[in-house]
Amino acid sequence: MVTTGRTTNWFMRPAAREWVHCPTSTGARAFHQSLPGYEPTPLTSLPDLAEELGVRAVLVKDESSRLGLPAFKVLGASWAVAQIIAARTGSGTDLGSLRGATAGSGLRLVTATDGNHGRAVAYMARLLGVSATVFVPAVMTPAAFNAIAAEGADVVRTDLDYDAAVAAAAGFAGDHPDRELVQDTAWDGYEQVPAWIVEGYDTMLAEVDEQLGATPDLVAIPVGVGSLAQAVIAHYRRPGDHPALLSVEPDSAACVLESLLAGTSVSVRTRATVMAGLNCGTVSGTAWPHLRDGCDAAVAVTDDQALKAVSDLGRLGVSSGPSGAATLAGVRVALAQPERRRALRIGGDSTFVLLSTEGASR
Ligand SMILES: Cc1ncc(COP(=O)(O)O)c(C=O)c1O
């Protein structure tokens, strides 16, 4: 179902705070730590923003440089690719075993992307010496297109939106024995790979735990298909203290907000936005139950609000692109009204974590 006509940019469900989810442990973190160039990304305290928002601390998880790429997405793509190859060949998941298992195999990784995920899949293909085909929607900047091509992938420009580009990639991969679809969104019958991608994102949150040494009071998440949000909800709805979790989307592609308002997963028609990584019309099938049950609030922000956040973060020394800076725009909109602060249990002592999931484009 495609909906239109949303009349609010806000949704809240305080009962979501009580939802408990027991996570399973995976080898994703150890795998990431074994990759060339792995380092935890910074968690940067910005007192100016804390003062502006009337809270004790605002910490920005800065994903502008993650394993040599300018976004967090490689955490999911790398772990999923390792698991796919291990499942195909019975190999271990260390780089040497993965390279040995794929040498001369003709393996081709296939995906669709609005930018960062496709670049991460192309990067993994290059690292392992295999091929990649990346389908891109009609709306993509030349810089994002060229960055994927520069990793050596075959890039297929379509005249489609993101959802249809995903369908095109899935069709191309089909049942071909040498092609593996590495997609970061789930639908009926395609759940395992997105589940691995979600597992990979947990590395970012495990780092936050270590860097902060405490549970924050609010975590703001930039949302496209919701796989990152699924990882955040799974992580922070463990038994124990629970922060408020805020989903932030572009107002032109707010499929999670629209679905939460409708009480069921709905697709939305999307328009171009500067928040390219968040330009998705349908929530991932496996992310939806997590968002429905475990997400406290959802907000939609405009391009102007995201661009102001980009420039404010840049002035404060954090490189953040519009999809990452959307979280600052989101908390600004969310907390503008005192009753929302109260419902989210935010006060002067609160600590916020803003996930800034990409660097400013150069
Ligand atoms: C920079 C950035 N942030 C956030 C997201 C949202 O992740 P998800 O699509 O899993 O919701 C994306 C997705 O591509 C992204 O590129």
C-alpha cells in the first residue's frame, strides 16, 4: 500500500521504552577488528549543543571515516559478505580464508543502493578480489556514482526509485549460481543477508558502550529502510536501562513515520532529498516489528533543517553529511515542545547520543 497525505511530522509511543529484546551474540565485532584499518570511530562531546538543547551532554558518534570509507555502512556489508562466502564455501571468515575461498570462483556481489551501501559492497568485492554489480536509482549525485565505480564495480544507472532499483538488483541476481545479492533491506523470503547486515551495525553501538561507559538517555537514529534502527533497537532494548530511541527521516521519504502512524508497514512515494542515504520508500520487513514495538518516537525533517545541522556540526569540528546530521535536526524538532521532552523523560541531566552516520561530501 502506498500512502500520501500525512498531516504531522511526529509520532510518539512511550510504552516502547518497556519493550525487551534479548540479543544474540555474533562474531561481527571480532571480524571488524581484524580488518585493515579498523579503529573505533570517535564519540565527540559537543557542549555547545548540550547547552542549546538544555541537557547535560550531547555526544556525536562520528562515522565520517570507517574502515577507510566515509560512512558506517561497511560494518554491515563486510560482515554479510563474509557470512555469505562462509556459507557458500565452508571457509572461515578471516580475510585470508575468504580470499582463498573466492579465488577464481567467478563470484559476483550484487546490490542496489542510494550511495553508501553500494560503495561498501564494491569495496568488499575489491578487497576480496571478486566482481560487483551495483544498481543505482535515477536520483544519485555524480560524486556518489563515481565513488562506487572507483571501487571497480559495474554500476548500472536505472531510471527507477530506490525500491524499484532493489527489485532490479534482486532480479539480476536471481538464482544465478555465481551471483549473490547483498541487500540491506529484508522482504518475505529474503531475510538472512539483511540479518547479517544488522548484526554488523552492532559494532558501532558496542563502541559507544565502551566509550560512554553508561546508558544514554536518548539515541537519535537516521532512518532509510530501518536496518540501522533495527540494530539500535535490538541493542538498547536488552534487559537493563533503556534510552529513548528517536527515528529521524526526511519528510520526503518518511516510510517509518507513516507506518508508525498507520500502525502497519506502508510504502510512501519518495522525492529527491539532500539526505540521499535516507531516501527509501519501504521499511525493511524485519526492521518493522522492531520499530513498531521498540521505537519511542519518530520525526521527519526538511532538507533545510538537515543542511543547517550539517553546517552547525561542521562549525563544531564534526564532518557530517546530510543523512548523518539529520539526527541533530531531528532532536531539535523533537524537543522543541516541552510536552514531548516530558514524555521522552528528557531533563537537564540527560545525555544524548546522535548517530552521525556519514561524513560531509568532499
Ligand atoms: C549515511 C546513512 N545513514 C543512515 C542510513 C540509514 O540506514 P537504513 O537504511 O538501514 O535505515 C543510510 C542508508 O543508506 C546511510 O547511508
